[in-house]
Amino acid sequence: MMIVMKPTATEEQIEAVVERVQSVGARAHISRGAELTLIGAIGDRELVARLELEGAPGVEEVVPISRPYKLASTQLKAGQRSVFEISGRRVGGDNFTLIAGPCTVESRDQTLETARIAKEGGASMFRGGAYKPRTSPYVFQGLGQEGLRLLAEAKEITGLPVVTELLDVRDLEPVLEVADVIQLGARNMQNYPLLAEVGRSGRPALLKRAVSATLDELLMAAEYILKEGNDQVLLCERGIRTFETSHRRATLDLMAVPVLKELSHLPVIVDPSHAAGRRDLVGPLSLAAAAAGADGIIVEIHPAPEEAICDGPQQLRADSFAEYAAQVERAAGLAGKALSTV
Ligand code: PEP
Ligand code: MN
């Protein structure tokens, strides 16, 4: 249920509604807009309905949230979009967040060189995997804690916030030491205990859509993080599995951008690299995503992609990143967004 307070509602009246919502074991999620305060009552619908909050002091109206996801829904915020401040970068709203870096952390030189180029090219954040979800168990699985140390060094030198994947809940603590944003990969989109743990950690999360997940399923997965009191979830479209096989990997579902923004107030990030699997497709997909109103892009870049340990064919040459970033910035401008850097 959504309780819309009157513009004249006092703090005491808001507090009284929150207390009544909580008295039946429901969670009260307050959003304060310029004029109205909304209180989302998330819990047993019947019990909340029995509180008969219509007509209570300060209450304008009580409206049901019809979607199965509550905290992720646009209905929770009556159309206002979420804007986050993540380690000095604004994400969402009029801001475009360009996250760039290698698929995986391979060595000190490769990591620091890529981070320097990302920074110089205007990236908002740096990405790189220390724990890699590989299709084959017989190939490189990431540098683990050593990789995290290299990411920390890259952050120290460039000042770029770090996005890195958490694969296993047992690695949460070391990942929290360096990650400004925890990436939850496509393969883990429905790993609910992992999502809940990241929710409890309070760290911003980048939640990738699984290759066969619907947008409703993605939003239900986001709900697992939000439900733990962690508001900072970035949704990520990274390509889905379709019957089309003429390109290398997945089909980038660009419609997900406007549709997710219709369904949810959360920022929407696009990953053209894992959708395309091919470097030459990454540029056009990025421009399309930015122009379609994506709140950001996460893209793979590497100083020498032919030598990359994984995802070489899709990683942009790091020396082309500055030009790529300038083009993406122009496309984002068409959607009214400016690159988020400090
Ligand atoms: C990645 O970003 O490196 C990655 C493995 O992505 P996904 O989970 O989308 O496959
Ligand atoms: Mn990759």
C-alpha cells in the first residue's frame, strides 16, 4: 500500500502513520518529494488494509501498489526517479555514469594502465573482476584477493570508484573493502541469499539481468536487495538469449531501457560488451543505449585485448576509449544527460 500524505501533513502525523504501519509488522518506506510525502507500507496487505488509514490525520489517500515488486516500483515514488550519490558520483536523474575497465584483473600493469586510461578518458567509475564466473571450471577464475588489492591500488591512484563482482557470499568481507558498487552477475541474478546479503551490507549494487530473465524477474530480484533496507540498486541490461545467432553472443534488449524506467524508479545501466561479444558492435550499441535514455554504460576496455585472459574479442582497445567516451557523452546529451565525473 502507498499512503499519500497531505502537503500540510506535520512530522507528528507522518510519524504516527509510520508507527501504525510498523505495528502490524509491515515496513514503512518514506519518500519525501518537494510537495508530498509518501509512505510505502510493505508487508501483509490485509493487515495494512485493516489499519483503515484513510481519513487518519494528515493522510490524503491510500493507494494499493499493484505490482508484485513494491520497493522497486515507480508507484512507490509516484513517478520520482532515484538519484544516488555513490562515492562522490551522482547516479541516475540527469547524470550519465560511464563505468569502464577490463573484464578481469590480470596483472598490476594491466590494471593500473587501464584505470589511468579510463580516468583520462572521462570514466565515472572503474570496473574489473577479481572473482570471475566462467562457463568452464577449467579456465582462469580470477585473481581473487590479489585482484582486489590491485583494484584498491587503482582506486588509490585514480580516485575512480570501483565496481567489482561478488560471486560467493563468503567473499563479501574482502569485496566490501574495495567495492564502491558490488556487481551481481547475470548468473547470480536469482541467487536470493546472495542478494539479501548484499542488501544487508548496505553497499550500492549493480544487478545484472540473467540471460533468460524477464524484466519482472529482474525487478523481483532487485526487491530482495531493497527489502533489506539497501536503496541503492542499479539495474543492468546485458543482453538476453534469443533465437538470433548471427551475431556473436546475446541480443541487447534496448527496449528494457524505457520499459524498466516506466516500471521502476531505479537507474538503468546498459552493458553492451557482454551483449555483443564483439568489439565492433559495442560502439553502435552504446550510442543507442545512451540515446535511449540509459543512466549509464558499463563497458570493457583492455590495453591489449588480443592478450586478454577473458572476453578479449569484446573489449575495446583502451587507446580508443577517450574517443568512444566523447561519442557516448554526445549521445547521452540527446537524452538530456551529462557525464558524471568529479
Ligand atoms: C562481467 O561483467 O564481467 C560479467 C561476467 O558479466 P555477466 O554477469 O553479465 O555475464
Ligand atoms: Mn567480461
